[in-house]
Amino acid sequence: MNITVIGTGFVGVVTAAVYASFGHQVIGLDIDEQKIASLKKAKVPFYEPGLEELLQQQLAANQLNFTTNYETAIKNAQLIMIAVGTPSAPDGQADLRFVFASIKSLAPHLKKDAIVAVKSTVPPGTLNQVETLIGQHTKVNFYTASLPEFLKEGSAVDDTLQPDRIVIGANDQHVFTVLETLHQPFKTSIVKIKPESAQMAKYAANAYLATRITFINQIADLCEKNGADVQDVVAAIGLDSRIGPHYWYPGFGYGGSCFPKDVKELAAYSRAIGESNNLFNKIDDLNEERIPKLMQAVENKVGGWSDKTVAVLGLSFKPNTDDLRESPATKVIPLLLNKGAKVKSFDPMASWQSFFQLKALEPNHTQEKNIPSAVKNADVIISLVEWPQITGFDFTRTKLNKKQWFIDARNQFQPAVLKQAKYHYQGLGRG
């Protein structure tokens, strides 16, 4: 099948490369000339394990190409996937301008009976607007679908090759037949539903996972007060088959490119349709309040941040990605600097300067190349992200002969080991 993927961000590039690997002719389309030139050389502007190698393979096999030209990309495409960004608007709802701009640009070049599938995260009802807009710019027959993605940064290639499920939202049996056939090689459950249900499923999935994180954070707060250990609580409740042991992450809240945005958009969408008194608005509020609340508690324990040297370990929002969007570090580091601390940070992949497009780091902040340099002379060590390079490091080797606090923001370390090394250990919800 001839497939075009519009948008060469995280979702678009992974999608294009994976579908090409199944033998389809795929074109990645973007208006960013610099990005397209880079992708033609198999150079990805972000870090995702296994993606660059997959790009190299598919480009060499002539199964994949990239272009900025809409006519070239669309005229022979049987399936067009929209994978452009949908940032949050000022009112919190999804900003669909990039979706609609791509629709206007592709419509005049549509091949007869082509399917336009929206992978971008959009609110229910968006496909009706897409159909109206396409109809204003072409006379050929076309079909539409919702094809939401459920990728996790850091494992996106594997998630796409071996998905938990494929969700197809459509109103036409022809679309179901074509897309079901396309996805048979993935050997997974295929869920065929209405477009509105497919769009809602994407929001529901991310909102539920964010809810689990928020829930266990609230339990951790109670454990802080009553002497319980939240990790013991997780072990106990996880044996209930209705609950399960997975995805309980007490810490500094959820971050990244999806959870904060999708929860905010779902909350804003619910307010827009008259359902404001609901869980999603509260989850968003609790997550926004999480880091300031915890950092104030830590500040009280360590005796203030002024003139303290603080090592912040982990800048990305999770391991195996260089993405700093809504990462804890982007809130923790400015707070520390504003309170008069000197910050030394470390991350195996993420660059603070590149993310913020700075010529130089802020005064009193240096990003170090390794952990020993980052923790040298530190009064407080804050481990924010469970990178293996961080959790596997032996901090007993770098303990100084002075009072040092170790803040374990993800409960990844053995308290007894660090306490024996004379650190003042503080985990989350560990009594």
C-alpha cells in the first residue's frame, strides 16, 4: 500500500518507519525543510531507542522517503495518516490548527477513494470537521478514519511493532476492511468502533494512567504522616487481580508530552460540554501542585536552599528519552535557582541547553557529563529519573565527610544502604 504520514515528530517518524518495515511504500511529509533533509540521512532530531537504525534500513530498502511537497506525497497515496501536533490552546482544549492546515493542503491532491486517517490526539467530533474541510477542497470520493496511537516514549518502536491493540474508528465498512487488512501483520487485537469512541479511548487511556500516578501519590502523602511505606502498600494492593502490581509510580507527579496535555485537554473539553465537576479537573490541579508542595517539604528538612549545592540527577521526564517536556527537572531546577541554590545536573541523553535553546546555562547551573562531577560537593542529591545509569550508580563511593541529603524522588534506592553510608535519606511516602 502507498502510505503518506503527515508530520515527522515523534509519532510520525516512528509510524512511517514501522509501516515501511512491513513492506509498504511510505512517504513522510513535513513543511520543515531542515528536518526533512536530516531524516533523508536517517538522522532523527530526538532520541528514541532503535529508531535511527530502523530508518537506515528502510531508506536503504527504498521503502521509505521524506519530502516537503504535498503533491508528491499525496497524489498516489491510498492512505494518509495525520500525525501533526495538537498543542493545548490557551483555554486548555486541543489546538487543531495544524490538523486543519494539513487537511487543506492535502485535499486538492487526493487520489480517488483515499483514506485520510487522523492519528493526532483530537477531541470527539473532530472527524466531522475534517470531512467538511476536505469536501470544500476536492471533488473526488474519499474516506476518513480515526487511528489513535498509544506509543510510549523510550519504547515507541517496540510499541508500534508489537502493540497491545489497534483501534480503528470509522463509519464505513470499506475503511474497516482496508485498515484491518493493513494491520493483520501486527498480530494483535483490532478494535473497530465509532470515530468518537476511538478519539475518546485515547484520552481515556492517558487520563486513567495519570489517575493511577495521582492516586498513589495521594497514598504516599498519607504514608508520610502515619509511618507506612508506600512501597509496602503497592506490594499489598498489587496482588489483587482487579488492581495489579504494575504502573504504581509514587513520585513528583506525571510529566512528558502526553499525560499533562491530554488530562488538561480532557478537563477543558469536559468543561466546554458542561461537565466541569469531574475527576479530570482535580487530577490536573493535584499534579500542578505536586512539585511545589514536595519541594517545600524538602526545603524544610534540609534547612533552606540558599547557598546549598544541589545535584539534580535526571533531566528528561522518563528514562530512554531526551524529552524534557513537562519533566520534573524543568520545575525543580528553576525553583532551586530562585531560592539561591547552586545546581549541578546530569542526564545520560537530555540537554538542558538544547531544550531551552540557550546559548549558556543559567547562572549557578552547570550540566555535568557524569554523576561523580554532578554530586561533587553536593549538600543535597535529588534523583528525579530512574535512568539505569543513575539507579545503578554506587553513591556510597561518592559520600562526602559532611552532612548530605539524598532525595529519592522515585523510590528506586535501598534506604538502609544509603543511611549506612551516612546519607540523610528521604524517599516518597516511606514514613
